[in-house]
Amino acid sequence: MDLSLLNKFASFAPRTKSNNPLSAEDDVELRQLLRPTFLRLDELHREIEQLRALSRRKQEEHDALVTVTSRMKSLISSPIRKLPSDILASIFTHCLPSTHNAPIHPDHAPLLLTQICGSWRSLAFSTPQLWASIH
């Protein structure tokens, strides 16, 4: 904003603290000063909205990249993915309830193991020891 315009507005500032009316000349002058200010405010509003839209798009792109890189990183950094199926099946059998004739529950092995991921589901269903004593 033009510094001289701010100085002109400053000359009107003390008048905001009273209810005294402006003279006709001051009224006209102030209206003329405000006209470009309102135009500039509209322009700034449009620019701010454009920046907000750009910020939203950048945030969406950022979030998508974080999600995909996190998933891809898990492919190379998760040691359990490297276990052979027979070892994992053996681990699954050790997860079974230790009490004899324990009732089957979706929050416990073997059903819980079928809810982790597709490969665990397939492995759990193809491991007969997990299903040998279901009640």
C-alpha cells in the first residue's frame, strides 16, 4: 500500500474517537481514499483464496506422498515379510490358546490371524494345526 495513502488515513484517525460528523469536503476526500483501498482489499482477498487453494492442493499432494512412501517403505523395512511361510505358520501355532478346548473368539488366534492381511489369511487357512481343535 502507498505510504502517502496511509498518511492521509492517519489524518482521519483521531476523528474515529468522536461522533462528530465529517465536513462535506472531508467526506468526499475520505470516500476517494477508500475507493482504491476497497479495490485492493478485493484483490488481496482473491490472492489469499488462490493461495489457500494452492496450499490445500500442496497439502493433499504431501499427504498422498507420505502415505505411499510409508507403505512402500514398509515393504522393504518389515522383517516379518522376510520370514518363510513354514516359520510364520509355526509362530501362528504358538499363538493358539494354551487352555484345552478354549472357545474360538475373533479377537484371538486363529481367527485373529486371518484378519491381519491377505497373505496371513491364506497361510492361516492353509495351516491345519490352527484348526485341529476348534470348539
